[in-house]
Amino acid sequence: MIRTSLPALAGAGLVLGLFTGCVAEPAPPASRPTGSAPPSASGSADSASPTASAAPAPTTSSGEEVTCENVLATEDAARLEADGLEYRADRSEPFGPAAAELAADGGLSCTWLGGGDLGVWFTILSETDAAWQARSAGLQGSGWVETGYPLPGALEAPPDYDPNYIPVMAHVDGVTYFTTSADFLVAVAD
């Protein structure tokens, strides 16, 4: 997915319900799914590297713990599949250093890939507001910009984060989201 193709994906309504029903509720932390975190670049200043949070694991509206298989609404998963994007458990590495830090702190990283350079990446982590504030300050110190779109306090990655994607991070109700496009957070705003 190249920057110029993001409006086309949004116009197609690709992931309007992404993260629908994710709420922070108590769940046993030992069962929280985690993504595999590749080593981040040494000396990365993309976040303040907050310590593990005391926030509960995110759950779906039915109370299930969020996994890559259930984080999308059924119709959104079907749209991704119809557009040739498939969930790739074997490729659920975080997208860049900011997402890698979320995964290293216990976050869940998911990847949907299609042919060519088309893909959707996101990472989700339960963390306290204080941990998010520290992370947000570190991100802003490394060039991330607060846009407030589509959520208050949403941060957009600097242009040099990746030449083909515009990652965004936001924190809502004890859950921090990282995604490769702000359009994927619209459902969280609703």
C-alpha cells in the first residue's frame, strides 16, 4: 500500500470496523497473546520505552481476549480477504521500531498481506494513561506529530519512518493502537 493508495482503500471502506468492540476489561495477563518483536534499531528514540503496564488485556465486546483472528469485525475481515489481504500469522512482526516497542511491552502484532506491497499492520497494547503519556512524549521528541485525527491525541509518524506508509498511534480507554494508516482507527473513534 503506497501513500497515494490510502485514499482508495479508505474510499472502498476497507476496514471501517477495525478494532470494533475492543474495550479494556480485566483478563489474566499470563494469557495475553504477544507478537514477536524483531530487534529494534540500536539507540532508537521512537519512544520513551515505558515499562510493562498494569492495564488489563483488551477484550472484544463479547469478553473474549483480543487476538489477530477476532480483532476485526467479521465483515471487515471479509473485506480484507476480498481485497486479497490475508492474515499472516507467520508474518506478524511489528511494523518498525515504535510498533516493535509496543510488542516488546506485551502488545499483540497482526499483519494482513496481499500481492505486491499491499499490507495492513497493527499492534495493540493495554497500557495505563501514564505509560501512554511517557510513550507519546518520547514519540513526539523523535518527530511524531500530534494530528488529533481520527482520535484526540493521535500521533502521526514522521515521513522518514517508512516511505510507503503513514503510521499512526493513539490511546483510547487504556488501549494503545499502532496502525499503518489513520483510516484504520476510524472505528475506534465511533
